[in-house]
Amino acid sequence: MAKLKICGLMNQADVRFCAASGAHMLGFVTNYPVPVPWELTKDQAKELIACVPRAIKSCIVTGGKVEDIFVLAIELQPDYIQLHYKESFAETKYLAEALLSYGIKTIKAVPVKEDGSCEMPEFSSVAEAVTALSDTKVEAVLIDSRCAASPASSSRQLASDFCRDIVNISIKPLILSGGITGGNLNEILRDIAPFGVDILTGTEYAPGQKSKEKIERICRIISDNKPNPHIF
């Protein structure tokens, strides 16, 4: 099946519910450089990571200065770090290699602008960024419709043709995010077939407040789809 990451978790009850419902990875927003509704302190994140069952992967979603990210990762020891701000290609490459030596894998988010161009300034296109990241120690690439500087803004669903082209060129596992809900997930899995999906607002009824009904529906759709040969 496609892999499911549920992001923006803020309390132990939601962590346990998402894990029991079938999520494969749980995301915690920590030390993000700009204000977001899902922000956790380092201590809060550490407490929630400790609640994640061993069979489920934990992920810190963060960004900013390389040295701050590195220290945060070493202290919290999540399974994954998701770089979701304005990290350069060089910074991403360095962190992915350095953290892997500590057993921490890296996901790099590539925000997609409304015109389909890439927000990473080193690259002229999303395809170019994804291709370059394939030659690093990054474990997976995530394409997202939210820009790095305003991650709390309303997300939009990326065009299917665009996403399918990126999935086809990516050597690394490709995770899709932005505008995904229980209402369009079946279509996304069928038409795009990403390695995984990362869902935040699609699991909520208000920022930071998870909906059990939405989570159950999403997890049911994921479990009903054909097996994906990759694993987190």
C-alpha cells in the first residue's frame, strides 16, 4: 500500500489513535522558523516521540540553520527529519549525510509555486531539484503545494499530470502533500501512484485538532489500495 504520514500531531491521544488506525509515519512540527499552529517545543516533541510505537516511524518537521537542525535531531532522535523550509541543496546534502551516520534519515520538501516552478532557488524546475536530490543521501523527496515561508496557508491540490511526471523521474521515493483529503485520496493513489502521502489539514477539523472520522476514512482508503513494494 502507499505509505501514509500524518503530520501536525500535538498530543498523546492523537498519536496513539493515528498509530492504531494504520498510519506509517507520524510528524511533529518543531522549531519551525515561522509561526505555525502545530508548533511544538523541543520538550513537547520529545515526549510525543516517546509515545510512538516501535512499528511506526517518527518524523520531526523543521527548518532553519544547519547547526540548529543537527543539534535538534541528535537530541530528539526521531527516525526521520523533514527539512521543510529554505534549506539549500548543499545544506540538505550535508545534513542528510551527517544525520544518517546517527541513524536518522532525511526527507527533503520541495515546495511548488502556483505556476509549477520550484521554490528552491538553485533549480529552474521541480524536476531538476528532484533529480539532483536523487544523487544525495536523502531518503525521500516530498513535493508540497505550500511555500516554505507560509506553511500555514491554505493548501492546494497539485495537478495530477504534474505529480505523475515527477513520480516517474524520481529515483528516490516520492511523497505527495498539499490539499489531500479523504475525498480525493482514492483518485490521487489511482492516478499518480506516489510512494506515499503526507496529510495535515486533511486530518483536521481545525488547526491542531485532529478528526477521528477523517483519519479513519483516510487510513481505510490507504489499506484498501494495492501494496507498494517500498517501505519506510
